[in-house]
Amino acid sequence: MADNYFGAILVNVTSMELSIVNLKTGQQAEHVLSTVAIGENIYNHVDIDLQTVVDAAEALRGFLQIIKDYGVTHYKAWGSQALSSAPNADFIRDQLYVRTGLRLHWLSLSEESFVRNEAIAIHFADYQRLTEKHAAIIGLNSGSTTFSFFDHHELKASPNMKLGPTRAKEVLQNLRTTAPNPVAVLDDYINSKVDDFYRFIPEDLQQATNQVILIGATPLNGFFIPKGQNSYTLSLERFQQFAHEVTAASDQYLMEHLQISEEAIGLVLPEVRLIQKLLTVVHAEQVHLVNLNVLDGLTTNRAIAEGYYRKQDFNKQILGAAYAVAQRYRVEPHHMALVEKFALHLFDQLKPLHHLKARDRLLLHIAAIVHDSGGFIDTHQHYLHSDYVLQQSEILGLSAEETQIIAEVSRYHSARTPGGELDRFRQLGSSKRLAIAKLAAILRLADALDDAHQQTVERISVSVRPTQVIITAFSDDDLELVHWAFMRKAEFFTDVFGLQPVFKQRRVHK
């Protein structure tokens, strides 16, 4: 088969899927679903057992045979964020590798949300129209819910909530044995969790009404979306009618009318009740059901990486998420903007020295935006607080490893150096540790050029010499403090690159 074809495997909590896609045309050549539920009890902190691993391995070998039969040579397997939270997840990943030769790559929740956004932007015809004003993409995962808020096509926030249909299902199952009115108590539970989460959303977004793009809503998709299509617009009135029908329905009715298996029946009611609450808090005007999932996102992301859909710039969403983090922790915007400008200019001019990639430039850009987040907790040793804050943040589109890189670069943008603390990230490979050092060294210089947060330097120029890097600051102000901070923070740059940064000033108006 042609090189345009790609096989994507996703191992989730409740199922495993294979998709073979022609990346050039976007057409799916094959889709296979296995109902092996490898991690359905992980939210009760139960280990995945041996028999489940055996069943999963058999299903994966079947996937590999299908890939071979199609002649596809490019394929990859991922494990969902929910699955990676199992107590013995890494053991299971290794056992599956031994049994099948497939190495699962763990996804972060932010990556899952991001690739689904990519799939929606490219494959959902109404995406551009709906995101022109206020719109919210709500993604239902097994144990969590992701949000992406848009206004004028720009991402404004992308928070994630640790409550999803499977978690709600487990709560309902427990309530059925302990509460006289389990559905009412479930509603109270959902309301409290959603309200507590939603109060941290920026206030302007809390008040806005939204067109809602809902993904992952399996019972609604199967009932409403016409066969052969990937979307359906649902009025709030029709949804409420549907919710009422589901609440009073028998299991047999649900199986026949929602086209779901007997095993999936237990998810329907808690999922519908969760959706009811979500539509209320986002002030939904309409609901647009879109039958695109993480697997569709992974194949779309691969197509983008291969050079298709060049007109789409999804890095803007990642940066939008970083700006939302900076806004939440009240990073001073003028200093942030100048550090962004200087850091990216230094990166571009120092390419012969650092040999880093475009993705590293994006990570530096994000670090420049969020490096002062820790000042929200305490300005004293704010860089240490930034590390903690960012380790706990989920920036859209970043893997867990990339989130750690951002946090470490921010940690070392000020006084400390990673040289004496390498035990903090020994799990990262040597190339990643070196990238952290290089990015931190560049960010330090950029931060030093506005050390007093006074924006006294208008622009800079960079000249690389055999033993020196000449950085000229254009300003008519007194730059003694900037010069002092620059020389203090330049020492680490010399350690990393072997060249001495030299600070010079040139007057703008002579």
C-alpha cells in the first residue's frame, strides 16, 4: 500500500481501536474496535489483571495482522491518559510490548484535547463559523472532561476537569447500594464538582453564552447523528426531552434505540446527567454533536506532521492556552511580551549554536509566557513556585514530558542552574536535559534584558563571534541595572555554549 497510509492504535480504558487512514485524502480505509476493557476499574485504584493483559495482547496482535494485510508500514500505538493512571500502568505497557512488540506512547490529557481540536477544525464543516464568536468544545473522556473556549477564532482557555462519564458511573453504582434516591444524589455530586471547577474559569468566559461542540457523547451520537455523517445540531429542548426519556427507560429500550451494547448501558444515565450540567454552566445556545474522537485526532495530527493541511496553524491554540495560564497567575503582561520578543529573537539568531528544532522554539515561547507564574504565590524565589505551578498545569497540546521541560526552563530562568540538580530530571534522556539547559540559558538572557520590568530596551541585535556573542541593546535610558543583571545571568550561557555573552548599548536617538 502507498506510503500515504498510516495506522493508529489507541488503547483506552473501555476499548481498543485501530484506524488506517489515507493521510493525503483523509479517508479512513479501515476501522476496528475491540471491546476489551483493559482498565475499567482503575478509578477504584485496582491493578489491571493478567487475564486482561492476555486478552488485550491478543486483540493487538489482531490489529497488527490487519495492518500487515493492508501493507501499511507506518503505524503507532498510544495509551490514553486515563489508562496511564492505572497503578500498574508501566508494568502493563511493558508486558504488552513483550507480547506484541508494540510500545504504547502515553498521551497526556492536554494532548488528547489538542488532537481532537485539530480533527474538529479540519473535518467539521461548521468549525470556522461557530468559533467566530463564543464557542466551547467539550470533550468527554472516560474519567475527565476537557474544555476549549474560543472567541473570534482564538483559544481563550482550555481547562480540564477530573470528572467524566466512567467516574460518574462508578459513583452511581456505589450510590445504588447506599442511597434511597441515587440519581438525585448523583446530580448533587455532579453539580458540586462542576461548580467547584467552573469558578476558576475566567469571569468573562463564565458569563458568555456558547455554541457547544460536544465530542465523545456516545449515546447521543448513536441516536442522533445520521449514518454516514459526522455531526448533528441538537436543540436544547430536544436534548432535554432525550434526557428525560433516558432517565425513565429500561435497559432493553436503551440497547435498541441508542445502538449500544449491554456492557455500555451503565454509562448512559450518568453521562447524560453530566452533559445536562455542562450545558447549563456554559450557557449553551445549541449543541453540535461531532463524532470525532482521539483516534481521529491522532491520524489528523499525523497528516499535519506529514505536511498536509499547511494552511492551519494549530500552534496558536497551544500559545493561547499558555496565555490563559499566564493570565490566571497574573503574569505582568508588558514584561512577558518583551521577554517573548527577546527570547525568540535570540533563539533564531543563535541557531548555529544550539541546533534545536522548531518544537523547541515553541517550548521556549511558552516558557517565556509563563516563566513568572510563580510570582502569584510569592515573589520571593518565584522561579521555584513557577516550577511547581507549571508541573501541575495542563497546557493544551503538550505531553507530560514537554510540560516538565517548560517547568524546568522556568525554574532555571533566574538564579539557579540545573547543573547541581540533575537528579530532578534524570528520567529525561541526555538530549532533553541538554535542551532544557540551552533553553534556560537563552531565557535567562532575555529575562535579564528587562530585569527591572521597566521595558527600557526597545530591541536587540545579536552577533556571533568565535568566542563571544555580542548582544546590543537599543535604548536611550540608563541600562546599568540591565547590564549588571545581564552579566550575572550570562555565566550559565557561557557554561552551556562555551561563548561569552557581551552586553553593549546603542542609543536610539543620538
